[in-house]
Amino acid sequence: MAGSLGDVRKLFLFTTTQNYFGLRPELWDQPPLSNCPEVNNFLDDGNQMLLRVQRSEAGLAFSNTIDFDDAKDKVLVFFKLRPEVITDGNLHNNILVSSMLESPINSLYQAVRQVFAPMLLKDQEWSRNFDPKLQNLLSELEAGLGIVLRKSDTNLPKLKLKEDDTRGILTPSDEFQFWIEQAHRGSKQISKERASYFKELFETISREFYNLDSLSLLEVVDLVETTRDVVDDVWRQTEHDHYPESRMLHLLDVIGGSFGRFVQKKLGSLKLWEDPYYLVKENLKAGISICEQWVIVCSHLTGQVWQRYVPHPWKSGKYFPETLDKLGKRLEEVLAIRTIHEKLLYFLPASEERIVCLSRVFEPFTGVNPVQYNPYTEPLWKAAVSQYEKIIAPAEQKIAGKLKNYISEIQDSPQQLLQAFLKYKELVKRPTISKELMLERETLLARLGDSAKDFRLDFENRCRGIPGDPSGPLSGKNLSEVVNNIVWVRQLELKVDDTIKIAEALLSDLSGFRSFHRSAEDLLDQFKLYEQEQFDDWSREVQSGLSDSRSGLCIEANSRIMELDPNDGALKVHYSDRLVILLREVRQLSALGFVIPAKIQQVANVAQKFCKQAIILKQVAHFYNSIDQQMIQSQRPMMLQSALAFEQIIKNSKAGSGGKSQITWDNPKELEGYIQKLQNAAERLATENRRLRKWHTTFCEKVVILMNIDLLRQQQRWKDGLQELRTGLATVAAQGFQASDMRAWRQHWNHQLYKALEHQYQVGLEALNENLPEINVDLTYKQGRLQFRPPFEEIRAKYYREMKRFIGIPNQFKGVGEAGDESIFSVMIDRNASGFLTIYSKAEDLFRRLSAVLHQHKEWVVIGQVDMEALVEKNLSTVHDWEKNFKALKIKGKEVERLPSSGFLCVALAVLEFTL
């Protein structure tokens, strides 16, 4: 090897190999390495394009070919861009270096996914010059390699994966895609169904993880909670074979990794030391919450909940995402430093010293990215923090007194005192300031001790009462008594725990801290004992009820599902509400961390198995028991057949083709079919009822309209409205309803029409004389006297004939009844007979006024009723008499000109027209 040190080409190959495999330098002195023919061929032969290096037990193995067996170990490959001899000049322009881990497929997949696909598909410059067809092919290649990598039934011997093999699962999206592929490509139907079930569970969060980088920090805070529920559902499911524990452990790890990388990416775009404090604070708190919440989720599920879940217990011990936890703590340090800086600025005077502090305080962090946490960056971070603390030490000394004065002014108010310490806790933690506030911290410790005593007193006064009562635990919504009491005491625990955390953070060096801590811990123990007592009482009560058939907790798989009560005819489902409450209690108590006794869990499992069907049956039963209240009384006969058909299905709940045995809970296939029949029958009845109610509402609207239509003036609209009702009834009858079943409904609408008709009948009678048809009457001079044309008797007869036609309308009105039905409208005439006297009296008065017209114009025809020659001869004897009469004649002539022409007078009497 010593002789080849002068060969730059070999030095490049051996140095790269040494660094990749982590070899000791003494391996260089091995003779095979210095004169390796494969190395010489690669360097000196332009036709030799490849050099493969693999570590073996003897050292390094070189080859100019790639074998499939290379996949089992790490492999380093040198290959040429162009078929040339390698020289000092083209050494770095013609040799490419690649490595392989685990398998060629995995190496190619990661290279495409991490390097080439992002560069060629996302980079604007490269994607612009890259053929779209090739882009599609590259995307398909990436997806296809991922499928091959995740497949569990591949025939490749080196890639034969099991379900607990997670080598291809690098992100949560890979896991979701795995189950999608299994649902389509599984070898057995039961495997496909199981994969589909997991796929559907993961769909709740899959879209968010696919687009994780586009979400905000606050959105991912919510995603953590949603993800917790999803993985809990996946682990607890009992529909199919359990989810593998090793796979779940890996999934929790990759989810935590995704959350950590997301937080680092989002916060990495901020200038944590320069951006406004409120912006940095908001984002850091969100990032800390993501880290903390996922650490809590993993610890709680794997350390408590799943370990106690009897159907599928967790056996690997508590999983703790340490890297994510340390990232969260690093972010807390950053937030504390920024917060301390803000508090210092608040107390520092606006002077030159403050300006210097502002400019120098963050200098130690130059070149250090706080969000890039790993063991290698930790020493640099600690050194920067140490320098930062030295810089702010003088400022701390100056503001200690100011903070002391501020707190001393409010120490008589326990609440304000606590708020002040919480507001400035980052400053109070500083050794200099903590020492200066010794007396104030003593006061705070005394206040916290008083709060703990108040919590104890409140607990002792309420713990034996009934939830919701003044002397009982505070009451929550939708919680049974046992869960309510435990949740209430858990809230007290949190309050006491908060006081302990405050004391530990700010007061642990005080002499009275140990006494306070011991008292608070004793109170927490008392709370936990109460919790356990509540749970034990509930367990005994439930287990006692399991042996009592009247408790509602017993459900037998071979019992009847429902039956009609012989007393009141109500339909009852043999699945009590107490079972529904028990399921909720078991679920809530399990979530609170309690281990459910095996007997109760078994009953809950059975109840859960039939819960879905029971809820549907209860809905059907409620519909059956309340449908009579939803039906309109007059329409009930019309729905009798559908109701009887529905009831027949309920009564004949038989299983099998022969229908010999009752359908029971343990026959899921027959039960599903029976439930489907019930639902179909109920839906038919409900649909029929809705349709008939809609017709009823439509008829109501039409009758209301008729009630406001004038019976005299708008007769045709009355006819049209009545015809619409008859058409609607005919349409309903055409849908298969028998005439006998519709009789009550028709009669109902006849009664409604009677009300509308009578209202307009009464209104018409009141104004009948003013609103009868118009009759034109001419006043003529004929045969030496004034006369009406038509004659007075004919006018009178016509007028009374019109009155009679209106009064007789109820006799002609048929309504919506069928032919042969007795009319209910004719009695309307007798019921309103008292109004006839008025209209006849007004009619006679009208004819008296008409007769008076003759007398009013008699003076105009007097001269035609005497012998003119005799009258003239008798009264006109002088010229003066003639002149006087001529003058009078001229005056009367002018008055005559103002009268109607043709020698007759037209008198118009206005009345309304009515025609049947």
C-alpha cells in the first residue's frame, strides 16, 4: 500500500472506502489492497465501468460485477460516467459513488424518493426541461418501488416481508399506504377485510399527514389529539385480528419523528432571537405542545391504558419518545430565554445600558440553531446558554429589588400574589432574584398551604353527597355518578398538583417546603383513595347486578331480541338502557386508567357486540310506539294496511327458511336480515305518513285561501279551488288507497270547507243588497204616462230570483265527498236564517226608492195629460198671457235639454252579479 500512496486515484478509492466502512488505517498495509486487480481494472481499463466494494470476514472484497447476494450486507459502488481510463484529471469528473443498504430495491427507492424525484419534479429549472411523460414514469417508479418494498407476499426470497416487518415504513403515510395496498392485494378475503378496516380507521388522519407541511402549528396541535384517538381505536379494535405490537411501536415512533421534524421545519423558518416576542412565543408554545402531547400520549397509552386492556394487552413496556421529549425541553429553554429577556426589559430603565443589553444578550447563540436538537449540538447549546447567563447577570442584580417592591405591594392578596409569581416565574427561578425574594416566597408558600387546606375542606364536605346538590360533587354533563365523582376529584387533584408544581419550581429551597409537600401529597393520596373507593363500589354494584335478571345488565346471546308488551301493546327491545350506560361507563373508566374486572368487561364486550343492532332496534321500537301520535287522526284508516304489515313483521320474528325458531342475538346473519326487513317496513310507513301529511298541509293552505275569496264576486276562483281539492284527493286515491279508508279524511275536509263556505256566506248575506247583479232600468213616457222598462214587476222578480240563488248556494254545494254521501252543507241555510229578514227588508226599501222616481218626474209629463186647446182657450186671453207662457216655455226647454235624450230617463241601480 505504501507504494500506491503516490497514486491519487487509489488514494481516493481507499479513503472513501475507509470512511464508509469505518476501517482502521492499518488495513491499508494489507498487500491485497495495494495490488488489487479489480481496482486496477476499474482505473486502467476504459471498458471496465464498475467497482464494487464489500466488507467480508477477511477484510474488504473488491469486484467488477454486482451480485444479488450483495443485498445482505453494506455495499459501496464506484462507477463511471464515461468509458475512459481514470486519470488525475478526470478523477472527480468521471466517477460516481453510491451505496446500498438492506436491499437494492430499498436503496433505489430511497435514492429516487429523497434525491432524484424532488430534484426533477419539484425544482423549477429541471422540471421545466423534463418531459411530462418521463415525470409520470418517475412518479410511477417511486410508487411502484414503495409498493414492492412494503409488500408482504412478494416472491423475492430476500424481500419476503412479514406484517411485523417495518423496514419500508419511514413515515406515517407509508403505514397508511401499506394497509391500502393490503386491502387491494391481500391473498385472503379475511386479510383484505382486516386491512380495509385499518385503512378506514387511518383515513381520519391520513390526509393531514400526507399534507403535513402545509398545516400550521396550531392545526397539528389538534392533529395530535385526533391521532391519539385513531391509534387507540386501532389497538382496541376487536372486529379482526389484533394490530401487531411491534408494528404499533414502530408507528408511534415514526409519528413522533414526523411531528418532531415538522416542528423543527416550522420553527426553523423563524428568527427566534430577532422576531417579535409575541410571534416567537406563540409558535414556540405550539411546538412545545405538539412535543409534550405526543410524549404524554405514548406514555399514557403504552404505560397505562393498553397494558390494562384485557382483550389486547400491551407487553413491551412503556414507550417513551425520548428524542421528541428532549426537543420539547430544548424549545422550553428557548422560550424561557426569550421570556426572561422580555421581563428584564420591562424592569430595566430606558437608558443606554438597556440598549447595550438588547444588542449583546443573544450574541452567544450566533451560529447555533436551537431547534436542531441532537447529542452533537447539546454541548454547543449549553456553552451558549452559559455565556448568555453571564451577560444578563448584572441586569438581574438591578431588577431584583424592583421585582421585590412590586410583589410586596400585592402580597396581601393571595390571588394577585400567585399571579405575579406565575407571571415572572422565569425571573424568580434565577438564583440572584430568588434569594432577594426570600420573604415573598415564604408568603407564597403559606398561601399555597392555605389553598391545599381549602381543597381538603371542600372535598370532605362534598365527597359523600349527590352530584349536583349544594353539598355534593360538582356535576358534569352526560356522566354517570361514578364517573362524575371521579372526574370531580381528578379536577381537585389537578389543582393540588399545580400547587405542588409551583412550589417545586419556585419554593423548593424554603424550610417549610417539605412540610407543605408532604401535606399536599397526603391530600393527593386521599383523593386517589376516594377514586378507588368509587370504582370498587361501582364494580361490586355491577357484578351484583350481573346475577339479577331484573337489573337490566343481563343479556343472553340466545334470548329474543324484542317483543310486544301484552299489557299496553308497546314494542320493547331486550337490550336495556342500563347496558348502554354500562358501555359508556366502561369506556370512560378505562380512559381514566382503571382496570375493568374481567366479568364486567366480558358483559361489556357482549353488549358492545350487539350495541349497533340494539340501537337500530330501539329506534324502530320508538317509531312503532310513537307513530300513532305522528299520524293525523283522519288519515289513520288510510295507513292501516301498512301499519298492520309492519306489526306482522314484529310478531313473526322467526328465523330460518321455515320460520320455526325465534331470531336471537347470537344469529347475526338472521338478525341483520330481520333488522333490514323492520327498517324497510318502518321506512315505508314513515314515508307514507310524510306523504299524506304533506297532502294534508297542502289542503290546509288551499282551504285557508278559499276562506278569503269573496263568494259573490269571485265565484270562479271558488270553483277552481274546490276542483284542486278534488283533484288532489283523486291523486291520493290513485296511489292505492281504498275509498272506504279515505272516507274519514274526505269528511274532515268537508267540515273544513263548511267553515270556509259559511264564513263567506255570512259575509255575502250582510252586503247582498249592495252587491247583486247590476239591473239597468229605463224611465219612459208612453201612452200618456211615465213607465219603467222593463216593467216594475219584472225587475222585482229578477232581483228576488238573484237573492234566492245566492241564499240557496249551500243546497247546491257538494264539497269533496263522493256521490251518495249525505251533504252537510244544506243545514247552513237554516243556521243563518236570521240574516234573511235584513236582506228582504233592504230589498223592499230599494223598491220603494225606485217607485219614488216616478213621482219625482211626474211634473214633466203633466202637460201631456190635459186637453191643450181647452186649456189655452181658457187661460190665454191677452198678449201678456201668451208672452208670459212663451218665456216659461223657453226656460223649461232649457231644463229639458239637460234631461236624457229620446224622451226617456235611465235610472241605474247597482248590485252584484251571482250565477250558480
